Amino acid sequence: MNEVVSENVSCAIAMLREVAGLEAQMSAAASLISTALLCGHKLLACGNGGSAADASHLTTEFVSRFKEDRRPYPAISLAANGGDLTAIGNDYAFEELFSRQVRAFGASGDVLAAFTTSGRSENVRRALIAAKELSVKTIAFLGRDGGQCTGLADIELLVLSDVTARIQEGHKFMLHTICEMVELQLR
């Protein structure tokens, strides 16, 4: 048991050192989000499984608050509405879950944050493409080698790891850091 803890801590420290090298990308992501929200636009977010939870976590930080009390800002997790998800999955295809919602809710000036630990989520890939078509700015939280989502987003936050837990921990660290940077602008 102690070996598992020791190994996970070592891997997490190495991952955080790597993520620290993404400072410019995190600052750019924070700037995109703060500019959009301050101009009356909204933040959309999507992902599957644990990444869906991260998408919801991100949007909640803006609808509620992160550290400081402030007004709420419009942020929507595209993974949260069971009615929309099941209707789109049933009537169209699972691959269309997020792109259809991006087309319904997205507008020029908005930002889409897309989470995929593998980069191989077809529904996330299609959401990034739909966002581009609507002039919605995009931030991709990626893992492994970025997969099929590489090159589709305005800003890529890539955690180079093959361990899903480490990737998600990196994504969580970055989303919290971005929220803190954005909140400084929203006061």
C-alpha cells in the first residue's frame, strides 16, 4: 500500500512540474474566458465521464463563485442536462451530443472548454469543430498525445501522460488556476 501512495505522489509531482510549463496557455485561456464573460458572452464546457464532471466543475465556478463573492456569470455544462443528452443520443447519435448543443447555445464571442483525457472522444471533437464554425473560441484540455482533438482548439492544455488519473489531476489543477486568474479580472 505504501508503494502505491509513494508512486502516485511521485507521478503527480512530475505531472505538476510539466503542467507548470503550460503557464502561457493557462494565461491565454484565462484571458479568453474573462474577455468573453466581461463582454456579456458565455462559457460552455463538455466532456465524458470524469471529464464531464470537470466540465460541470468549471462552469459551476462561474455560476456560483470560485474564491471571492461576485456576481454570477453565464456558464453551461453541456454534459449536465439528461433530457438533452438522451434525446440527442437517441434521435441522432452519441457523437452529436455536444456539437448539437454548441449549435443551440453557442454564439460568436462565447468560449467552449472541451475536456478529453484521450483526445479520442468523437463527440468532443465534433463540438470543437461546431464551435469553430460559429466563431466560438475554444480551449481543449487534453491528455496522452492529444489524439484526434490536437490542432482543433485555439488553446490546448495537454497533459502528456498515459495515466487517466494523472491527466484528470492535471486538468483539475489547470481549471482551478484558470478560475483564479479569471476571477481576478471579474471583480
